[in-house]
Amino acid sequence: MRTRLDFDRYLKDIVGKGANVYFQPPSNVSGAGQKVIKNIKYPAIIYSVDDYNIRSADNKNYSIDKEYSVEVVTKDPDSMLIDMIVEIPTARFNRSYISDGMYHSVFVIIF
């Protein structure tokens, strides 16, 4: 099974110097209950482990892949970073939203 650090390197190789890549950055909670992530440099890719994709047979797991939630956060709604993530073969678009003037595009990627 590939590690989270393998996935981190994979993302960094894809986006190059085009974005900062963060794994579950620390956050504070603001008054409205929204998370405020500090010390993030944008554009950014923020990811976390979301689930495990487990295939089994004969009462044994024979393949385990992690599902990552990958969020692209930019000031530009037409950022090329989104296109780069869409090109990943296992990427699946989940949702998009705007928060504090930043555009968020969320994907699920199996790795």
C-alpha cells in the first residue's frame, strides 16, 4: 500500500511550483463555527484521508487504496490547478464553493 507521503509527492509532482500542498493543516474555529486555517499560502491544495477503498476475496483483503479529499483553493475561479487535478485518472469532482473570496474545488482521489 502506498503511503500518504507518496501521495504528497505525487501531488507536488503534478502541480510543480504552481501551488502549496498541505496535509490536514491546523485550524482554529471562528465565531460562526467555520474553520479558519492560518499560515496557508495560496493557491493551495489541502488534502486529507477520507476513506479506504478495500477489495477482498476469500475473507482476505487483497487491495487497499486510500481515498483522499483534495481541495484546491485559489483566488482565480479558472485556475489551471483545477485542470491539473481533473487530469488525475482516479479524480472525481465532489463540489465547489466560495468562502472569504476564495474559490474552493473539492475532489476525491483514490491512490
